[in-house]
Amino acid sequence: MDLQRVENELKKRWRYPYSWGRKQSNDWDYITNFIYKTYSFHSLLRKIENLDQALKNYALNRWYNFWSAMAVEYIFATHPNVIVNKNKYDKLVDFSINGIPFDHKTTVFPKGFHRSLDYAKHNKTELILWLYKNQSQQGRKHLKNRLFIVLYDPKGEHWKLKAEISYLKNKIDDYVKNFDENNLCRFNLEGNEILSDVIWVEK
């Protein structure tokens, strides 16, 4: 994957407002599944030009989030202690680090957490539990190991950091090289033993 090309394409999306308008759902996911094979922002604009505005926003955001996630997972895969799950339909595991399986989730710092970034950093497990209980309630919902990349921008434009691939690479590389199982959060949720952690990415 050409990470610089992906970064350049993703940043073209910054010119348009970032608005979901509705929560992610399986039915609208199905309608906008063309994003998986749309590599340039120009091609995306052509494919969505006849959609209504709500669905257009939805497709813009799914495309942006998907290709950012693909770049992030490619970065993880460059490390010798990371093994990528070759089953792309497996929603529970994206890769393993030192033999520990994880689903990866890049997320903006949630307003609904109602706490400061500093509080979240000192109470990481509390934030992780909030994320498990409040995010990915449709097709991606599960109670297995998850590694969160949490994005924070003091101006509130957290979403733009998803396009900062080079910066994300620095953070991910540092985390994987210094990975220590003893630093993972361990907890039980609805009878599931879970290992999880946060990679903090701040502007």
C-alpha cells in the first residue's frame, strides 16, 4: 500500500463537512458498499453525485474511515511481531500482537464520555468500557479483545487525524515496538474475558 497516496486522498475529504446525520446501520452500509473498491476521492464523488445529501454524507464518512483503517492495519502488518488475520470476513480479529488477537478500532475522543482527555488517560479502563458499551452496536458489535486508537484535537476536529497517516504510523510503530502484555487492561464484560488498550493520538 502506498501510504502517502492514501494520506493525500483522505485529506481531500477535509473540504467537506463531517456529518453522519444518523448512526451507522446495516442497511445503509449495504447501499454504500461501493466504498470498498473506490480508491480515489474523485471516483468517490462521481459515485455519490446522484445520492440524496444524507446518504452522500454517509458514504463520504464510510469511505474516509475505511481507507484510514486499511492504512492503519497495513502499518501494524509491517511489524515482525504482528500477524494479520487473512480472513477478511472475520469481524473479531484484525491481527495479533505477540500472539494476542485484537480487533482494531480508530475512534475520535467521544463527547458522550463527558470527561476530559486528561481524566481519560488516567482512567483508561473506564474509557474502554464506555467504548465497548456505546460503539459498534450493529455489524461490528462484539465483546472480544479490541485495540483502540483514540484521536484527540483540542479544536474538536478529531476526525481529521484519521487522515494523518504518517503521524499515525509514528504512534503505532512506537506502540508495537514497546508492546507489553502486562500493560493491557483486563476485565470481564457479560461473561467475556477481555484484553484491551488505547493508543493515544493527539494533535
